[in-house]
Amino acid sequence: MHRAVFDASSWTADVPKSVSGLRGSCIVIPCSFNYPEPEKKPSKFTGIWFKGTHDTIYHPDSSNIIKDYRGRTELVGDLRQKNCSLRIDPLHDSDKGSFTFRIEMEDHNKRNSNVVLLEEVKVGEVVSASCSVSHSCPSDSPLLTWSHSGTHSVQSQQLTNVQWEVTSSLTFSPSSTDHNQSLVCTAAYRGGKTVKSLKTLNVKCKMVNNNNVLPHFDEKRSYKSWKNELGIWTRVTNLDEKKQALAVVLSLEGRARDTALEICVEDLNNVDGMGTLIRALDSVFLKEVKDRAYEAYSNFDSVTRDISVAMTDYIIDFEQR
């Protein structure tokens, strides 16, 4: 009597309860099987037959076959067509008993992993990435690891009667050096098989709000230019309007600061405080601008050529004034 059984109860096999034949003739044990269809077709099938459950009577590598069956067994079925039929030739009296068939499929448990991450992350911000793989062995699920340091957590859930999914989450803070680098998730299966999935990090610099940074003023630059820049600042800053003049005073230096500090704090600490401050500064710096302009005009208006001075020398002297 011959019998074919499967280790996995979730898989199915179709074999006769028994077969019989004449000693010295050949015999074929019809066998077909089915299994949960994976997302990816197995890349290699290996069919193995045993006498009982231990003695190998058929294996693609004949060195694994016990001596009594070498040269007598042949797998006549096409495993890719789910046919596992075995031929024994010639049949011996010692062939009585039970037989067991085993199918091994490379990559059957090897599933594609998928890394989920925001399309764009920013330097210093805490972000999370997740990686999931499905498998068919809940007692020995794949080990998921990451190429980036951070805080890990793992969850597992059953998808169907024969499929489970394990998900690893990684929480980390990217740096500028991570830009265009690969974030790799590796799933390691029992037996040493691995599958990797990656996502290229798109790390952007975190925008710094400079709206509260005051324009700098010193007497080497144009007072009018600084005043215009200050006007722009008052329109974009989120600083309380009553506090703006006080902030400007603290940023000033030299004569500008001395002039501003002569104003009462109460006059500065109100909605019109900026107007009060600008009028005080205008009285000093705009007056100087006007005085310099008037002086230049007066010098120009007073320039005359002495009759004893050559015209060429006069022009050179004029341009130097």
C-alpha cells in the first residue's frame, strides 16, 4: 500500500489510498497537489519522496537517495503543473508500506516589501516610515530591519486563513546628510533568504522664520535705505505693533540709539510708537542729509575761476570738489 501525505493542512493533495503492482514491473503513484497562490510565482520547485517519513527514495540530487532506491525512482510529474507523480521501476517486495511526498518552493514565502514614507521630509522633524511583508508561517515571521537608526515597533496581523502580515515602523529625525540617501527595509526569512525595499529620502532644510529679525542700521549706510527696509519689516513681522518701536530701539547703536533713548518708554510702547521714533531719528539724520546737500550746493555755487588759473587746472580742481 502506498500513501502520500502533506505536512501543511492548509495545502491539498490528491492521491489514491493505495496502488498495487507486480514484482519486477514498474508502478506509477499518481499525485497532484495545490497550495495558496503567492503574489510572486516560486522560482524553483523541489519534489522529494520518502519511504515512511524519513528515508529519501527520490530527490533531484541522487546522492540523497537511500541505496535501495537509487536508479529505481523517477518523478514523472511536472511540479510546475502541480503534478507530483512518482514512478518506481522495478517494483520490489520491500516497497510495501507508506510513502510521503514533500514539495519545496523557493521564494514561496518571499514577499515583496513596501516602504511607506512621506514624499518630502524636513531636517530635524520627527517622521515615521513603515515596511510590511506578508508570509505564511505565523510561528516564524520574517525579521524586519532598517538601514537608519531610530525607534522601532513591530505589529503582526492575520490577513486570511493562510496569510499573515508583519509591519515594522521606524520613527527618526532626518538630517541634511540623509538627502538623496536610501532608506532600506530588509526582511530576513528563515533559511537566510532576504528581500529588500527602499525609498530615497527627499530631505528639505527647515525654513527659518526671519520676520522678527530687525534691519541693521549704522551711520555708514544710507538712512533712507534703512528706513525703507524698516517699513517693509513692519509689514511682515508678527511682533505686536505696540512692541515694534521698543524692539527697534534695542537694535540701534551709537547716536541713533542715544536719540531713541531720549524718548519716553510710554511714547514708544503704543501703536504710534514707531512713528514717534522715526520722527526723532528724522530730525537728526534727515537734517544731516539736508545740511550736506545744502553745503554741497553752496560750494558748487561759490566756485569761480581766477583769471590767472588755466582752464584745464580749473576743471580738474572743480571735479575734485
